[in-house]
Amino acid sequence: MTVRRLYTRQTVISIIALLLGGMILVLSARRAAHFNQRTAYTGDLIRLLSAQTVFSTEYVAYGYARPLKQWNIANAEIQKTFTKIENAGLTPEEQHALSTARWYYTRAELMFARLQQAVADNPPSSQTPRLEKRTELLVDELSEHLQSVIAQAYSLNTILGRRVAWENRRDRWVIGGVFTLVLGILVANLAIVGRRLIGPLARLHLGTRAVSRGDFGFKVPVGDADRDELGELARSFNQMSAELS
């Protein structure tokens, strides 16, 4: 194999190793970003549910349209967030926590619909003590359901947090392994190229020094396997020194 072909081959191997290592690192980073995004979704869900608790309390207390509108907006965002989490690819444990949270939230929606009807039929300013008591019970039940959803969302967030921590540890091992592998390939390539180049050049250097001292009988060691440019150069050197002697 010629020196040029050897150098080209080892360069291609090094480039392929670098490209594969880069692809693995990119895929690992994308997986980590995916799991971090799922944790962000559960955080958004918790914030929206907490806001709905406030909106429902304001709506019952004053009967204004603004808290009702805010509730409906938050409800639409919560449904979108549930869908995002579900489409993110969950383990059975995560799916169970999400399903439980959705069940509680469906119950909360039904309770708010009943509460909305009660406020529409009897505005807060015209409610009797008996109706106020009934409305308070509905509010308490709604709050309990929302708190149950929030508790399940926290549980899901904890599960996802453990998964993220595990993925981060795995990514560190993957990055370390890829770095070690690529570094090993590069060092091996340098060693192969160096052995094929430095050894023959060092022998030629000794030969030129010997000839410069007048030792025309010095022979550069050349094996039958040395059929590259450096091997041909060593044979030519030996032939030249033989003619000079």
C-alpha cells in the first residue's frame, strides 16, 4: 500500500469516526431535550390547574364573566397539555399517573359545569343562605378534584424527573464512551501512520548520515513488504550507496 493510500484510508476512518461520534452525541442531546420538554409540560399543567382554582373561586364569589372566560381559556390549554404529554411517549407508570389525572380533571369539569349552572340560576347577589351553602359545597368538591389533579401532576412530574435524571446519567456515560472511542481511533490512526512513516524516515536519516561520513557500504534495512514510496526510496538509496562504493 502506498503512503498516499495509507494516509487517505486512515483519514477517511478518522472522519467517519468523528461523524458517527457527532451523530450519537446529537441523538443523545435530542433525547435529553425530549425528556426535559415532558417535564416542562407537567410544570405548565400544574400552573394552569392552580390558576383554575383561583378562577373558579372568583367566579362563584362575584359571578363575573372574566373569571369564566379565564377558566375556559385555561381549560383549553390544559387539554392541549394533556395531549402533548400523552403523545410524548410514556412508560406504563407514567401513563397510569396521566390517566388518573385526566379522570380527576374530567370530574372537575363536570363539577364546574354544575357550579356554572348554579351561579347562572342564582347570582351571588341574590342567593339565599341555603343556596350559598350548596354553592360552597360545590366549590369545595371542585377544589378537591382540582387538588387531586394537581397531586397526580406532581406525581407524574416526579416520575418524569427520575427518568430525566437517569437519562442525564446515561448521556454522560454515552458522551464519555464516544469521546474515548473516537480518541482511541484517532490515536490508533496516528500510530499506524507514524509507524509507516517515521520508522523508514529514521532509517533513511541514519543512512544519509553514514554516507556523509564516507561509509558507502551502509545499507538501509528494507523488507519485502516495504513496497510503498519509502521502501522504493530506501532501495534507491542502497543502490546509490553501492554505486558510490
